[in-house]
Amino acid sequence: MANPKDILVITTSSAEGLKIKKHLKPVSAHIVAGTNLFSDFLGGLTDVFGGRSSSYQKQLSSLYNEAIERIKYNTHEIGGNCVIGLSIDMDEISGKGKSMFMLTAIGTAVIIEKDEKSNQLSNTNEKFENVGVERINNLRQRKEIIEKAENSKLIYDDETWSFITSNQVHEIFPFILKRFTNVIEEFQSIQETYNTFNKNFISYVDALEDSKKTNLLYDKIASETNHQVALYLAKVIKELNLFDFEKNMSLLNNPDFKKQKIGIRISTYDKSFYDKKDIENLNQTKVFVSTTFKERGEITTKKQLLSSKEKDVWNCECGNKSNDIGEYCGTCNNDIFGFKQTEMKPNEIVKYIEQKIELINEYIK
């Protein structure tokens, strides 16, 4: 199974249409959270209606979802594609006047046969005979948020970020970037504002389905005219371990050299998990980088001052001529390959990929 998030998780030991081929071993996840996580609930019950607190429920749901995601990743790592008998418990740990919540999730990792019946168990797109008012109100709020984002009227406060993250409102992805382009460009002078945005945006993207967030990030990099925004999206890919071979090869083949340079940077980023196919893909990336990124400047000669001897120099594509071999252009600060001093060079990328392949090979059968 290529995607840990596709792993089926059920609370029972069996289900109709579920054919277990092999039981692997128990898997667990432990999450410890300070009571300050529920500060909105404990500090004041302003959002309580009918004996329930919406903020408290959201925090609990977030913890439960995180535990299930960790269970899925642990199962994927040992080769399973399903977790049966899931059980989640929450305990309070107290001591020295402080208290914390510990959430423990445990289940059994198994391998199940993939057939239509088992796939239906995880189908979330089915139609219902009845629909609750909460679902209707949620859809109404979603449509209002999308409309406001399209018209540049959406206020990105904590409540908005919470809603678009928990409800995976992928439709407003481009409008978020448009709204916060200035924050991305001026991040050094408005560090606090940038940090707040970055934290919210990372959480928002991470909550999306894997295929959705991968498509959104890579496709936007390819089409984005603002280089700073494109570089920021590459940082998001790095943060979330979203390296995708096919998508990145599209960037490496982009006719825009700036896009190619982003692609070569992403070539060093990681995935959450690797398998034999990834080794093959990494080798292809290594060969492509080593054979594609050649010298962009022209090597020529010039006479030395007060001497009849000539020496090799290179003319930069920016128009600056007679740069010393091995030196950076005095005008655009690029080397003969088109890379700045602060950027990883193609030969460094190749060595990095080779090292990664060696490390993966130590674990892959």
C-alpha cells in the first residue's frame, strides 16, 4: 500500500467482506497533552450550549484523529494495510500540582485481501437516507467561506483557520496564497506575522488528502509567477515530507530554469516512507540531474594584463564577460551552471541522492 492514510481502521476484530491474510503484531500510539490544550474550555465556558463545549469537542477530536494517524503510519511501516480491534483510552496524569492527559490507542496490524467488499468499508462518499442539521450547517459555512475567499473578503482568524483545516476546504488554497503573498515576501521584517501564517498554513495543507495536497503544491509551483511564493511552497513540501517523483520530474523538465532549480532542490527532500520503487525513482532522478544540468556559461580565453599569455575565463548568460573559472559572476552572482553560492549544486545533489539510496538499501529487502 503506497499511502498510510489509505489504511483501513476498524474497532472490531472482523467485518463483513474483510478477509484477513495475515496477522502481524499489535501497534500502538501514545499522545501526551498538557491541560493548557483545553484552556479555552477550562478558562471560560463561553461556548457551552446545552451542556457541551464545541472547543473542547474539537480538541478531543483532534487528539483522537492524531492517534489514528499514528496507528496508520506504524502499521504501514511493518507492511500492514488494516488495523483491527482499535481501542482508544484517555487518562489524566497528575503530580506536583500539574496534570496532563495521556491518550493511548492500540490495535492489531493485519494484511487483508483487497476486493470490492473490503474497499466499501472505507467508502466515505456514500449517500444517506437522512442528513443531520449539523452537516447541513457545516456545508453552508463551507460555501460561505469559499465565496468570501474568491471575493477577497474572507477574514483569516483562528476560527476560520480551524474550520478550513478540520473540514479540508481545498478550494480556497490559491486564494490563501494570494492573500498572504506579501507576508511570504516580507517574512524577515514581519517574522511574528509570518510564523503565525506559516503554522496555520502547514496545518491546513497537512490536513488535506495526500493526493490533493501533492497536486495543489506541485501544480502551483509550476504555474506560480512569484518566485518567492514558489520557493515557499517548496519549503512546505519539505516540511511535510511530500516528495513525489513524477511531480518533481515535471518541474525538472519545466522550460523555466527557475522552476528546474526548485525541482532540483526538492530532489533532496523526503517521503514519509520508502520502498523498492523509490530506489528506482531516485536513481532515475540522479541520472537526470547529472546529465541535464550542464554549464550555461561559455568558456573562452582572454589575454592577461601585461602579458601575451591567455587564460581561460567564462562569459555569463546575464551578459557579464571574462569571469574567472570557478568564480561567481560579479553581476548576477551565479556560477557557470546558473547556481548561486547559497544553492546546492547539481554535483552535490547527485551525491546526496546516492547517500540516500545507500541508506534506504540498508533496510529494504
